[in-house]
Amino acid sequence: MSDTTAIESVLHENRVFDPPAAFARRAGHVHVPSMEAYHARHRRSIEDPEGFWSEAAEAFDWFTPFSKVLEWKLPDAKWFLGGTTNICHNCVDRQVDAGYGDDVAIIWEGEPMPGGRPEVRRLTYRELQAEVSRFANVLKGLGVERGDIVTIYMGMVPELAIAMLACARIGAPHSIIFGGFSAQAIADRVTDAQSRTLVTADGAWRRGKVVPLKGNVDAAIEMAGIVENVVVLKRTETAIGWTDGRDHWWHELTASASEECPCEAMDSEDMLFLLYTSGSTGKPKGIMHTTGGYMVYTALTAREVFNLVPDRDQVYWCTADIGWVTGHSYIVYGILPNRVPTLMYEGAPNHPEPDRFWDIVERHKVTQFYTAPTAIRAFMKWGDEHPRKHDLSSLQVLGTVGEPINPEAWIWYHETIGSKQCPIVDTWWQTETGGQLLTPLPGATPTVPGSCTLPFFGIDAAIVNEQGEEQPANTGGLLAIRQPWPSMLRGIYGDRPRFIDTYFSRIPGMYFAGDGARRDERGYFWIMGRVDDVINVSGHRLGTMEVESALVSHDAVVEAAVVGIPHEIKGTGIAAFCTLEPQHQPADEAATEALRATLSAHVGREIGPIARPDLIRFTDALPKTRSGKIMRRLLRDIAAGEDNPQDMSTLEDQSVLAQLRGT
Ligand code: PRX
């Protein structure tokens, strides 16, 4: 549990907000209009999952119909067995075939505002089909075959969505790496996935500066070695290194590529993508998602949770980066099948001014807005004058994801952004779950600030103890899912034991999410935070061991312990305690500061800027139990400035504690 203040406040929250009456009026149509409708469908989905999901799957084109809905042999779920389809076809071609080729699929806005005007591109389904097909042919021309893993490391440009859909089209699973990750992180992922083809850009715009994507790729390939082809999109026009034979310009290859490229018929259980996420060991794990179940689940959740309705002038905007699962599922794959334009924005929320997001909402008349609590807290801090400058009356549904939302931020979102007219959907899910599992439905569920409320259709969630026994109301426990759902992960790439161990060993017979939670007397879920060595920084998952490994890889550091601390904007910040090599002991305060800066930059280089510690403390020793385990709980208390004397009984060396406390 990382953010104790947030947890304290949610424990006492009892304000209930019914779906605002204005919502149904403005939406025109509401998919799930009442709690009765929700309960009836949820009951059906649990009692007859095969019937429920078989009907949901009918909304899609299948090249070969599936013969069986589910095969469940713990821990392996297979959905829509025997069926073949293609998610790119269902996102793009199906819309063109149905006569909607001229509808807008993607609205993109770049970060720079040349001459004070934004750069905007609108891609129709027909244009998207042509661009995706062209790039799919480019990949084939480079020798990419069905089953080959293609790594994508780009900024938020339309070509990122085009590249991922092109991979899906030809059956090459993609592995997208967030553009904020470092060369080392790319090298690790490329090596783990044995990926020979990489798609990148010369650079990405971020807060008016260029992130040197291609430079990072070059450094990564030096470490990883196995990459044979790199396709480079020209975006920032910055000078870059070039290796003839290996590097190719996107615009040159696509210029001569054909617009005809049939979609491969993929087995429902063929891998669609690999996405690396942090766990409690130092090595990120490649989460595997497959085709059919992921397609059906993400599109259905997107439709019901955001109340997506085509032909009603909706514009959906999720502010996440496609490098995270939120962007995979709720910018691209779950949205395009619903035929509501999905907006992609390239840059930072405060560039050139802190009102950029609200400016975008106003200009594009955004109807659904999905962001993270960390962003909401930053907006609160920047001041109400920024949203107040803009007409936000187009908004219908507001969403949050990634971390618990503190009630103050919830209320601010509700009042200042939503003018009390928009339901808030606080969606709980994970990279591993593929789609949203616990969430309100905007026209039905009464919401309580801080609670992600109730399970989506087909989700059998429970709070249990280590023996798998369900806990009574308001008793904290482990969040577990008792039945398989279509978009659940199918494994960790190349690591079957870790897959079983992480998700299916702690609680007998159930999927263990890694989160602690409780249910209230209403049955609503309240997420309390991770119970493993994972911290959630600004809604992004980081393993404490990853940061520790990065620190000890520096010459000065002997041993490091990393814990989460409450942070006003990030939710959880990173505190690092390090012991140093004797020759690197700083002589004075200035040297101490310099070493802190060096180590922070080093972590930024090893993992990425998001992993840079907020606090670095040097100490002669780390507090350990008699069996040698680092006492993280104690370090958390010290970092947060709240000593807790009861916890010191097993401490090996009391003088360590005195030193850490500065006494
Ligand atoms: O701890 C939970 C938290 O984020 C974790 C999943 O992180 P990741 O795989 O990076 O996916 C984030 C986006 C889906 C969870 O184990 N988390 C996610 N959503 C919420 C949340 N915690 C509380 N409330 C949420 N709505």
C-alpha cells in the first residue's frame, strides 16, 4: 500500500452520485440505462458465460466461425476456439466494407503549434486501410512473416497506430515500447522477444523538445545486436545516425508499396501482441495477448463503459500513450470497431500552456475523455482558470485509469471538468487483464468517489484471503478473479513458470491481480494498492527491483532499496536508500547533491525518466531483519517521515535506524 493518505480518505467516503440526468439526454442513446439492466446482464454473463460471449462475438466478422466458446484448464484459457479472424479487418476494413469508408477513424493533433495553429490530421477508415496496407507490404518486403515479433518505438503519431494495425494485418505480433523508455530498456525487450525488425522515428515532440528516439534505438541495437531492419519515420527533422542496409526511411519504402494487402486469417488464439510490464523481479515480463478474445472484450467494454454510439457526433479521447496497455486497448483496438473517431494527441498537457487539453476538448468537441488521476492532480495544481477558459460542454463521460483516484481529485474532475453533468468511470484493470474489469457504467451505476464500483459483464471478482476464502464486507484482502475472461493474458513470453507463479500460485484456483482491495456493504470495490514490490508512479507500473538494479549498476552504489512514498501529483513517488563504495563517499553537502544528481540521471538512462527517484538517501547500512531481508515497510515509513516504533523489533542493527532517521 503506497499512498496511505489516499487510502485513509477513501475509507471515509460515502457521497453517492447517481448518473446525472443530463447524461442520457445528451448522449441520445444509453447502452446500459439502469442498475436493473446491469444486474440482469451481469447475472446472465456469469451463469452462462458461453452464451453471453458467443452473442458478443457476433458483432465481429469471423473468417471461419468458432466451434467452441471457451476451454479453461487453469491457468490456460482459450476463447472462440477454431475461429479465425483479423482484428485489423474488424477495426478498419469492416467499416469500409459496410459503407463507412469516409467516416473519420483517427483525429490526430501534433504538439507544436506553428504560427499558433495546431497541426491536425484526420484519417478516414478508407485512408487508414490504404496506409495500413501499404505499411503491411513494407514489413513483408523486409522479410517479416506471420509470427515474427516487430518492435515499435515511436511517439504519438498516426503512424504508430498504422504500424500496429499493419502488424496485426499480417499476423506479426507487435511489441510496443513506450517512447520514454531508455536504450537499455529497448535492448532488453528486443532481446527477450528476439525481434529483428524495429519501427521508430527520428524523434518525438515532448514539451517543445525532441526526444531522440533514433539515437536510443541505435544505442540499443549496439547492446542487443539482433535487429536487422529499422524503419524510420521522419517527424522532427533532427539529425540522426544512419546505418546503410539496416536503416530505411518510412516515406521511401511506403512510396512504392502497394495499397493492396489482404488480412491474414488468424486463429483466435494466435498472439496479437506482446507488451512488457514491471513485476516484482528486476526483469520486465512480456505479457502475451491473443486475437479473438481480446478483440471482443476490448470493443465491448469500450462501447459500454464510454457509451460509444456511432453517428452521434461523438469524439473519443484517451490521453494515454499507446506505449502502455491503455493506449493499445482504448485508443486503438477497442475504439475503432465502435466507429467513433479516436483522438490521438502527440504531446504534453501543458504545452505551450497548461490549458492545452481543454483547448483540444473544445476545438474537437470531445465527448468522452479518459485520463489518469496523476494528470487530474496536476491540472488541479495548475489552477481552475485553465479549464474555465474553454467551453467543455461537449463532454459526456469522464474516465480515469491507472491508480486509485483520491476523492478531492474526483470531485474536482466532476465539478470543474464535468460541470456535474458527466458520469465518472473509474476503471480498474491491468496490462494482464487486457481490458477494464471493474468499472461503473455511465448511465447506470451510482458512483462513489474513490471506488471503481462493480465488475463488468463476465467478471467474477472477489476479495479473498490467501486460502481463497471470500472476505466479509469492508475487510481488506487480495483482489482475485475466479473465472476466465476473454482478454486475459495467455502467458509471459518465454517464461511459463513465472506466469504460473505470479498469477495462479498465491490463491488456489484463481487469478491473483497483485492488488489489495476491499468491498463495501454495497458490493463496491475499493483498490488499496499493490501488495507486491511494484509501485505505481503517475499511473505507471515500476518494479522496485528494476530501480534498485539500475542504482547498483552504478560504480558508486553497493546496495540499494527502493520504496514508494506519497507524492502530491504522482500518487506514489520513488525513494531510494543507497549504501556507497568507500571511495565514492561524498565529502560534503555539495558532493552529496552532485552524487544524487548523477545517480538520478543514471537511473533515467538505464530505465527512462519516469524511474528517476524523487528522494535519494545515503546510509552506511540498510535496515535488515535477522534473516537478511530489507525492511521495506520501515523504509517506507522513514521516507514518508512517519516513524513507527512497533516495527523495529526484528531490526538487526538499531544504529542503522538512528542514522536513517538522522538522529
Ligand atoms: O494497482 C492497480 C493500478 O494499476 C495496476 C495495473 O498497472 P498497469 O498494468 O500498468 O495498467 C494500468 C492501466 C490499466 C493495477 O494492478 N490500477 C489501475 N487502474 C486502477 C488502479 N488502481 C486503482 N484504481 C484504478 N482505477
